[in-house]
Amino acid sequence: MTTEFSGNAQSMSLVGFTAVATITLLLCVMTGPDRDDLDEFYTGYSSLSPMRNGLAIAGDYISAATVLGTGGVIALFGYDGTVLALSTALSLMLLMFLLAEPLRNAGRFTMGDALTRRMPGRGVRIAACAVTLAALVPLMVVQLAGTGQLMAFVLGFSGESLQTGCIIGVGALMISYAAIGGMKGTALIQILKIVMLLGSGMVVAVLILHRFDWDPGALFNAAAANSGVGSAFLSSGLQFASGPSPDLDMITAQLTVVLGGGVLPHVTMRMYTASSARQVRRSMSWAVSGVALFVLVITVVGFGATALVGRAVIAQVDPQGNTAYLLGSQAAFGPDVSAAETFLFTTVTTAVFLTLLASVAGMILACANSLAHDVFAARVREMSPRREMTVARVSALAVGVPAILLATLVQHRSLQPLVTLSFCLGASAIAPALVYSLFWRRYTRTGLLSTLIGGSLAVLLLMPGTNLVSGSPVSAFPDADFNWFPFTTTGLLSIPLGFACGWLGTMASGRRKSEEQRHEYEAVEAWILAGAVRRDR
């Protein structure tokens, strides 16, 4: 089967991309804050209904790395990819049941607010901001680099200068979203994105199942037969077979996704937009439902891509499988494509393009908010709302421009290490810090700083030695081999180290400090766990 798109599909996709960029920018201008009010810029006055807020959370959570990357893993590795997709949904469920309400009650605008509820101090805010940037900038780089690759693949051009131009142009658009629209503007873009993504994906999934007489078993068997590896495609361990400990590597990778995915700052910032504990529960219910539906869709499309196109063809087009979602969508329509089917495929490509736009806009907003509120506003005791909003908008530019430059430099390398780095930081630094600060009464400021710094350093030191960076043909540096930590993620060591650093830091603070923190926690326990009072600071 050909992997080239018809001229009609390319023309309609270009029109769709342009229309989406124009409409979403207008939405940001129309819904952005019209006065100097921090609550309006950071939370949109908590004016979104639970359904709309839930869809925005799902939109922030399902990034382009999830759509393209997870779809590729499913198409190339079958069972292992399905487990990865389920782990993604499980991570959001853990956030819903364990952290969502306490986060909403403890925080106001940023993760730094939630962490300093018990342990105020500029050092904590700076550390929280540093971890936010370290976790989200790599993801931004991946999405921006994916923009050039996506447009080159769909529109049929191969020039590096054109891809670089696409990255710069789309990056500038994303910075505008965050700076102009604020929380409410980006929320509307996330809602539009998730509706288009789920709607178009469900149509493709239905068409694929129809090709196999509505029998999922026949779809899976056809995928295994066309995978080139037979029954191993439907068994665990194929993705990690080249490592020394495939089972341990797989468990660690899934644990990293489960613990790290839901706590990334661009997702948790949506908790602060709910006006009550009841609203955050209802919002998370909508978000989890949306993500669970997407997991079903991407599983069908991923297996459909292998069954209809072939694993070898997918790997030939892109060794990481990032084009599998689009190839599966194209194959679902068959060789003779009508005008209506061309329009539907254009909707799919436009939805993926909108996913790229919305994902980076949300991440830029989270980073800009943290820089403005946790670093600059905390340094000046009485910073006016106008000045803080100006700082936030300048911060969006300060974060976005380096991300664009990095994306242009690494666009032709394997970017999976950057995605994994973000999830590892979430699981090893952010998750322990949030769990301890929200639930451990004796947790001290030293323990908090030890968690954030120790967990982050463990990830940054271990990551260069993993399989994804060197030592294999699909690594970021395929011609080098400094693979001294032969696992896909750092979670095997960095997650226990993150929790251990928090415990050791608290023990090193001494009994007196721990008792002081216990009394301080008891004073705010009702606010954090039950939302008895919403205190604004």
C-alpha cells in the first residue's frame, strides 16, 4: 500500500491547518482576559462548567506525544503499546482519586502555591519552577519538532528549511495562544482539540472494525500476521526484548508513566480552575472518561495500521512509528477514496495538528505562570496584577523561543528520550513532593527541597546512560554507545531515590522541626483534605 497522500488530501489538509490556526487565534483574542485580573488570567475565574473543564483537562493530558508516540508503540509492538496506553489512563485515574481535590484545595495558581501552603519560602517556589521547566520544556521541544515532521509528511515536502519554517511559525502561534488567551483561552482550544480528536478518531476506529466484520479478535490476529513477528506481537516484552531484563524494564517503564503522567504541571494547573471540591471531582470524571475513550480509539487505530499497512512499512516511514496513526487512518478508507472520505481524513490530520498547537500552548502557559508567579512575583512583595500579567506574557516568550530553537536543532533525531525524561521527572520528583506535602504531617521544608532536587538530579544523571540515548539503531545517538544503564527509563532507581530523599531530608531536619511541621499541617489539614476553607494568598 502506498504511504503517499493524494493531492486533494494535501490541499484540504493545508486549508484545514490554516483554518484551525486562524480560528483558534481568534478564540484566544476573544476569550482572553480583558482587564488586569490575576484570577481571570490564571484560572479564568473558575467559570468553566465541570464538563468543559474536564474536556480541557483531557485535552492537556492527551498531547501529540501521546497521539503519535503511543499510536506508534501500539503499531510496532502490539501488546506492549496497549499496556502503555492503559497506563496513561491509569495515571489520570490516580490523579483523580488521590491528588485532585487536595491539589485544588492547597493551590491557587501554580504547583509552587500548593507546595508552599505548608512550607512557605522563595527557595521552595524557585525549586518548583525549576522542576516545572525541566519537565515541560523537553515535551515542548518534542511537540514542536513533530510539527515540522507532521506537515512535511502530510503535505509531501522534504526540504529541511521548510520544516524549520513550520516549527518557527507554529511556535510563534503557540506563544501567542498562551500570552493572549491565558487559562480560559487555552482551555477553549483544548476543548476544541479533544472534541475533534475523539470525533475523528472514533470514525476511523469504526471504519477499521467494519473492515474486519466488527470482530476485534480478527483485527488482532491480522495485525499479528502482518507484523513479521507472529504471536510475539500479542505477547508482552517485544518492545524491551533487546535489553538484559525485558520484564523488569517493562514494569519500570509502565510505573514511570503511571506515576509521572498525571502530575505534570500543565495537567495539575487545571485543578485550580475548579470552583469547588465537587466541581473538581466532576471535572475529573469527564477527563478520565475522555482519556479512556481515546485509549480504545488509539488501540484500534494502532492495530489497524499494522493489520492494513504492515509493521515493516510503518517502521520504514518512521522507525519510531510516529506516523502510524495517520497511516492507519489513511488505510481505513481503502484504496478508492471518495470526496467525503478525503474530507474525513483531512479532519483527522487537522485534529492532530490542533493537538500539537494546543499541547504546547498549555505547557508554555504552565511554565510562564510558574516563572511569573513563583519566581518574579514572589521576589517583589507588592507586585501589581498588571505587572505580574505582563511578566507572565514575557515569560511565555522567554520559554517559547528557546524551545523553538532547540526543536529546530534536534528535529531529525529520535526524541523519545525527551518524552521519557519528562515522565521520569514527574514520577521521581513531582509525585513524591506532592504526595509527601499533601499527606505526610511531619514532612519538612528540607525534605521537600531534597525531594525536588534529589529526584531531579537522579533522573538527569541516569538518563544519558539509558537505551534511548545511545547503543541502538533507534536511539538519539545511534552511532555512539555509552549505554551504562541498560533500561528504557530511569524509574528503577530514580523513583525510589526521589521518595528516599524526601524521607532522609525530613529525618535530617530533626524531631523539633518535624513536630513543628506536624502542628502546622494539622492547622491546614481541613483546608487541604476536605476543602473546608479556600484560602487565597
